[in-house]
Amino acid sequence: MKASDPQKKNRHEKGRLKLDQMMSVLFRLSKRLRLQLINGLFGEHFAITDVKTIHYGNAKFDSDVYNRIIGDLFMKLRTNRGAFHYHVEFQTLNDRTMIIRMFRYGFEKALELAEGEAEDGVQLIVFPKQIVIFLEENKAIGDELSFRIRLPDGTETMYAVPVLKLWTLTPRDLQEQNLFALLPLQVFRSRKRMRRIAKSRRTEDEKGRLFAREFERLKGTIEETVDVIRELHEKRQLQFGDMEKILQVLGNIMNYLYRHYGEYKQTEKEVSEMFKTLIDPEVLEKGRKKGLQEGMQKGVEEGKITVARNLLKLGVDIGTIVEATGLTSEKVTGTNRRT
């Protein structure tokens, strides 16, 4: 058993890193979506014209005793008002040491940024803005993580990091808050329940029924998420390239989390069909032709209105204009009001 433990730990670590890589893609979408995400998570108000570049910084820090700590995501925004730094961590479990790790991550990054910089001869250490995104429901998690620091002179201060409890937000909530990039993370909703089913002492038949129920819930969550993605794309709030990456991450995370449970293959097939309605080339071509046709019809309509407006200015009566343009008398009258 002992010989297999390092192998199990190694597989777990590789899996965690793979999951982190999947989620990091969500912070590498188009510039507009990344800024929306930063604005939404950190309460900022950056306009796309304010930001020159978004740079992803080092997330690995080695201590003097060769102990490496690795954070999830560090970002630097170069703007017209200077540089701004942000740190995001994804978390599933309610780990009590998380706030200590956040302090260490922030401190190491602050030291890295402050190297060679001083103000009035006094070194200034500036922590990045931080947030922890908790993916799975846990009632013990509050709105922030914090601990108290007592300094050598006896004064005390609080170190706090805000928390985003993702399970409290529906796909529609993410849409309203412009957190489009977090939509794929909705698939975490069922993982905790499925793990409990797998570890329970129920019979295989009972587990099968419970897994089937959970997969129905999961499909409902994904269907709602896909509906939001479709709506965003139709409203041109989500570019095709971003949509494609978001769906890819959603599918990859779903496969990573649930491939070992119950009727996954059937669920995967049905979800794949949902995705095809968004990215299937034939569907996209039909949508493109429909959009072109609607655009042409709109152009013809606007041309008729322009003709009607000019005829009205020349004193031509409404009846003659209706006959010449094919517009209704109401539209011609409306054109007259707009002139």
C-alpha cells in the first residue's frame, strides 16, 4: 500500500495541474472578456481603451529552503494610469490554511514587484489585489478569508481576501454580472454529490439510480449554460472564438470530473449535441445566410424610407408615395414626422 501512495499522489497532482490549466484558459480569452472578468471580480471599471496590455506573471516562488509554492494566476494590467496587479486562486475545499497561502502568495509577489524600487529611501511593498473563487458548495465559507496579524510593537491588523462563492451564481447571474468567462465552471455543481454517491455503501443498483438523477441535474445545468452562451453570441456580446474556447473548456472539465461515474457516456453524447447547435458549420452557415438576408431586407427598407422622405420634401402626396415605394401609409406618415 505504501508503494502505491506516491503514485496515487503523483496522479492526483497531475490531475490538479491539468484542471488548473483548463481553467486558466478562461483568463486568456479576448481582451474585452478578460477586462469584464477583472472588472467584475475586483470591482474595477477599466474601459478597453484604458488598458494597453494584460500580462500573466510568474506564479512559482521558491523560498530560501527550496520550498516551492505555486499560485494559480497573477495578472498585470498596463494602463494609461499605471500598472495594476491581480491574483486569482481557484479552490474546491474549505481549507483553513488557504488564507495563510494567500498571504504568502501576495507577499512573494509583492517582493518580486518591489525589487529595486523605493520611495523616499523607504522600501514600499504593495500586495496585488486578490480573490479566491470557491467552486463547490460549502456552508462554512464566508464572504472573505481573514486572519489577524500582531506586529512587534503590539499593534494588530487584519489581512483579508474576498471570496466568490460560485455555486451561489446561476448562468443568468454570470451573464448579468458580465462574468461570461466563468460560465464553464457551472459544471462543478454536481461533483460533490457524485463523490458522496461513489463513496457510499449503497448497492450498485442504488448508486446507478442516484448517478442517473445527478446526470439529469448536470444536463439541466449545462443546458441553461449553453442557452446563455447562445444568447450572448446572438447579441454579439460573445465572439465566435471566445464561444468556441468556453465550450471546449466546459466539455474538458465535465469529462475530467465525471468520466468515471454512472452513465457518463450518454450524458457526454447529449451535451455534445447541445454544443453542435452552436458550433456546427452547417448551423453557423445557415445563421450567417439568415443574418445576411435580414441585413439586405433592412437595407431595402431603409432605402425606401429615404426615398419617401425625399418625396415628402418635394410635396408629393402620401398616396402616391405609398404606391411608388410599397410602404404603408403609417410608415410614410412616420417618415414625415421624422423629417
